[in-house]
Amino acid sequence: MGKARFTKAEITRAVEAAKACGLVVAGVRVGPDGSIEITCPVDSKSETQQRGEPKRYNAG
């Protein structure tokens, strides 16, 4: 089985779609099968207030 193929345009479209939904994009991961995963912080009030890390949650 050959490598999964993806293009820069596909990644750009995925990032732009996430931003259009109001999400802050923290990272992008392309899987071995060519799937594109967009990583977003958990608590993103606005891009200017974002610290780059997800909010920590303590259950106890």
C-alpha cells in the first residue's frame, strides 16, 4: 500500500473552515491515511486572549 496523498490546498481549506467556524487553530496533524486533524484549544475566548494552551480541569 502506498503513502496517502494530500495537498497543501486541502490543509489550507481545513484550517480556513475551522477559522470560519470561530475556532482558534493551535495545530494541524496529517495521519498516515491522509486524514487531517485540526487541534484547537479548549477555552478560546478570542485570538488576542489566547495563551496557546488548553484550559486545565481539576475534577477533585
